[in-house]
Amino acid sequence: MSKRVLVTGGAGFIGSHVCEMYVREGYDVLCVDNLSSGKLENLKSLIGNPRFQFVQEDICHLEGLMHLFETFKPHVINHHAAQKSVVASLEDPRTDLDINLNGLLCLLQCVKKHPIQSFVYVSSGGALSKVIIGDEKSTESDSPQLISPYAITKYAGEKYLEIYAKEYDFDYTVLRYANIYGPRQIPDGECGVVPIFVNNITTNRTSVLMTYPDMPRGCTRDYVFVGDVVEANRLATEKAPNMVINIGTGKEIAILDIYQSILKIFGKEIPIRIEGPRSGDVKRSVLSNRRAQESLNWNACTNLEEGLLVLKKAMQVETI
Ligand SMILES: NC(=O)c1ccc[n+]([C@@H]2O[C@H](COP(=O)([O-])OP(=O)(O)OC[C@H]3O[C@@H](n4cnc5c(N)ncnc54)[C@H](O)[C@@H]3O)[C@@H](O)[C@H]2O)c1
């Protein structure tokens, strides 16, 4: 009998790739998404597949979720649905709290009534980064900066999950993603710097670099290709290590360097405009992936150039 996995946020950028992986691996998949930022188009390779179902539902709607648990009886929960923007969380912290914590608690209430085997929770290594000094990297046991409501809700979510896993006897993995990029990502918010630049560059528009005066090349981030993230989800589902795990490359890249790499891949030369910083943005972020190697046997296999080339190719296929 194949395992049943319920994926929240499965119509989104990362979640849709994760749904495809589960179906490929022989799981029965129920994708739950309210389509607030996700799109059915992201699931076009799966619609009609007997192993795949899509239900438009909000994770904050407990009754609806409970019904889905009753009928689908998932063995595994993979939780990607979220309010994902640091900026939006500062502007509207109540909505951030509602989706990122209340939504998670609705899922956990369902788990309490309908036992599961394991839970993959997606958190943010970038937002939960410590203050980086010199050539340090953020590890899972460092104290996070918690300078945005988004960071607070993601961190609190990790803690709720740990408590529920112990109390209701299921395995879990917290995957703290660095900055993910790849096909299907839409240009919005901080997570979307790659698609924002790609969009501007391919339409010959000027991009803006928002940074701190002491960071002239921009804030730094750790960029992981979505295919590598999917593999981390596969491994975490196969054998949940019951811990928080950073999913990053361990390479710190300034945003201006990302911009220049994209210019090169798309063969363009467009200057960038520099403006002041955005509140809530951590200055530097780079994740140690030692624990991911040791506990999941995971490594980021795709370098930035390879990942950007895959993205360019996917865009060319889309426009044919
Ligand atoms: N993209 C990144 O670089 C990055 C980095 C760190 C963490 N993350 C996390 O990864 C996850 C996926 O992010 P993404 O970049 O694919 O974003 P995305 O916006 O493409 O995906 C989020 C999905 O969740 C759905 N959703 C949102 N609120 C919902 C609700 N209340 N009920 C049901 N569905 C809802 C959206 O419609 C969307 O399909 C999020 O948890 C995000 O915080 C992403």
C-alpha cells in the first residue's frame, strides 16, 4: 500500500515541485491550497493523475481540514502553505500570525484527532539567521535574530511542532530553507529577488538594490535551487530525523552578485539603482549545511550558474 501525503501550499512555487516528487515516488498526494499566491497552472503535470488530488481549502478553516483528514487519512503532512513575506508580516502581523501559526495549529489539531506518522514543516533559515560575523555560518542551534513577525511565527511554529510530535507520537523534520529559486517562482517579496531581477532584466527594466550603507553590494543570502530542496523533502519523508535542519549551500552571495550573474546568463547589461534598506531584512545570511549532510545525507548539488540556466530554459519552454 502506498503512503498518503497531504501537502499544504502545494500549488505554490516550491510546493508544486514537492507534489511532483511525491507522485513520482509513488505516494498518493492530496494538495491543499487556497490559491492565494499559488496557481493551478503549477500543477498541470499532475492534474488527471490518479495518485493526485487537489482541494481548494484554507488551512485556517479547521472544519474543512478535519474533513480532509477524515476522508484522506494522511500518513505524512508536508506543510508549505504560509504567508511568506517579511515585509508583509511587518505591515500586517495579524494576518501573518493567522496563517503561519493559527494555520499550523489547525493542522496540529487534526493530527491530534487523526494520528500521522510524520510531519515536514517548512521554516526559514534566512529569517532565523543569527547575526553573522566574519566567515561564520548560521547553525540550527544559534539564537535567531527574530527581527520580523515572520521570523517569530516561523520560529514559534517549530516549537509547537516539537511539542505536538512528542505529545502525539509522530516523527518530524523542520526544514529551514535558505533563499530558494527556480522555475515557477513569482516575482514578489524578498524571497523573490531572483524572479524580480529576471523579470526586469528580460524586459529591459531597471532593478533596485535595497541595502544598508555598510553593505554596498547588498545584503547577503544563501541561494538554493528548488530541485535540491525537493530532494531534501524526499529524504526527510523517507526518514524523519526529528530535528531542525538548515537547507542551504553554505555559500554567502551578495544580492548585487546575484544580479550580475543573471545579467550574464541572459546576456544583458542594465545598471541597477541603489536605495536604502528595507526594515526587517537581516544584513547577512548564510546557512551551515553540516547537519543536513550528516542527518539527511543531503547536499546542495546545483550551483548558481546551473540553477539559473535551468530557470532560463524553463522560461524559454513556457514562451514557445
Ligand atoms: N521561497 C523561498 O525562498 C523560501 C525561503 C524560506 C522559506 N520559504 C517557505 O517555503 C514555503 C513555500 O514558499 P513558496 O516560495 O513556494 O511560496 P508560494 O507563495 O509560492 O507558496 C505558498 C503556497 O501556500 C498557499 N497558501 C498561503 N496561505 C494559505 C492558506 N491560508 N491556506 C492554504 N494555502 C495557503 C499559497 O496559495 C501558495 O500556493 C513557505 O512556507 C515559505 O515561508 C520559502
